[in-house]
Amino acid sequence: MKCEWVRGNITLQVYGELADDARHELEQHVARCEDCAAELKSAQEFHALLSQDRVNEPSPILLAASRMRLQEALETAEQGGFWQRLAFDPANWLRQMKFSPALASAILILGFAGGVGTAYKVFDHQSPNAVSIAAANPAEASITGIRSITQEPGSKEINIKYDTVSTQQAQGSMNDQRIQQLLLFAAQNNYNPGVRMDSVDLLTQRPNVVQVRDALIYALRYDSNPGVRLKALDGLGKFVKDDVRVRDVVLEALVNDACPGVRTEALHLIEPVKADGSVRGVLMALAAKDQNQYIKSQARTMLAQLPEID
């Protein structure tokens, strides 16, 4: 047996992925070859070092959001020709190529290291003030959608029906962490725009929570339903003056949103900060060439109320 084959399969041996006959042959070889034995020991020590730190699982919201964006991208992607499929279809490449053991080992190591690095970046930078979604029940990772959100008039109780394998139900007030988690999930990942609107509407009651505000920003920037975006604007309005992130996303909606109603509401929200440099620049651009005559006129009026810059 060649040392090259052994060294190409050491990583598979460390992770217990070798077939019994191959594992037996490798163990027989390293018992006779000092160089291969040293490399196996080094790989085992490296694996033990990585195993000391527990890898955090991605939050249910992150998983669901990623799945939804992937599904939408797949549904809207154009089918390319033969050469494009050849270039961008990994499965086709795998069918066409026979990977050597050494290359397979390298890919396994890179994939494992990439997963550790990604988990560290995602969870190391979470805000300490945010509501902890990662601490939720692991079963929430399998939530497929929120079926309905209702609140009885004059009551603080919120009733949420959600689907996993079967429809389940949770009930509680806005102070209930699980209710907040389900509302955040519904606001960003549900296919029913009515449910998303109900969720965003309730989240506007708690916009001071960092993760809730992030969900409202996400809804304003990415939700396909203009009603949901208007609800998100309503919840973010009071933070335009003090939160630069909110101001930026409202300006982004004012310039780019396809719904005139959303743009008009965004224009009204920036009234208190019209003297800000970035806001003034947007107003000047709108006053000069915006195709919406109302927005163009209002931008000129707001600029006329500002003192001239020396």
C-alpha cells in the first residue's frame, strides 16, 4: 500500500468515514510506517482541538430566511444553455470528475473549517440586548410557516397557529418570549402576506427591542407586499431621528420603493431630519428629477424651508 493513498484517507479515518476493509489496511500501514503514523497523529490532535469548542446551531429564523431566499431565487432563475449548466452545476461536475482521495480529504477539511468560521461570525456578533432566538426550542427549526395571528380586541393575549409536520398553537402576551420569537419568524419567513402584516403590526408595539427593530428594517427593505412595508414604516418612524440605520433604510425606501404610498410615507417621516446632510442630498435629487410629481413638489417645498448652505 502506498503512503500517498494512506495520507489521502487520513482525514476520513479521523472522522470515522472509512469502510472497514480500508480502515484495517490503513491501520496496518501506519503500524509499519513512522511518517504516516505521525501524520495520522497530527490529524487526530487537530480534530481533538476543534472538538473542544461546541459549534452553535444557526437560529431558526436564520435557517428559514435562508431557505425562503433560496426558494425564491430558484423559482425566478433563468435556465441557461449547455455551457452555463456545465459551468454552474456542481452535480454535473461531480458526475464528470473522479475525485482523488487527497482532494476529497481537502474538501472535507475546508468545509468543516468554513462551517466553524461561519458559526463564529454569526453568533459572536449578536447583540447582547437582542431577544435570544437561538435559545428557542430546537423544534422551531422545523417550522414551515405561520398559519394565523389573532388578538382579541381589548385583550393582551395573542394567539398564533403555526405549522410543523402538523399545525400547532401558542398563546401569550407580547411579553412572552416565545410569542415574540414566533412573530419575528412570521414577519420574515411566512409566505402569507396577511400573516406577515399581522405580525409586523404587533411587532410595532415593541420596536425598542433590537431584534424587533431589525425585523422591521428587514420587512421594509425586502417584503414584497406594500402593506407590510407600510406597517414596518409606521413602527420605525419614531427612530428616524436617533437611529442612523433606520434613517438610511427609510431614505432607501423613499428613493427605490416601487409603491408611491410607501415613498410618500417615507417622505413624511424624514421631515424632522430634513436638515441632515444625507437627507438633504436625497431631497435635492428628488426635487430635480423624480418622476412622481407629488414627491418632486414636496421635496422642493422641504428644501425651500431649509437655510442655505454657506
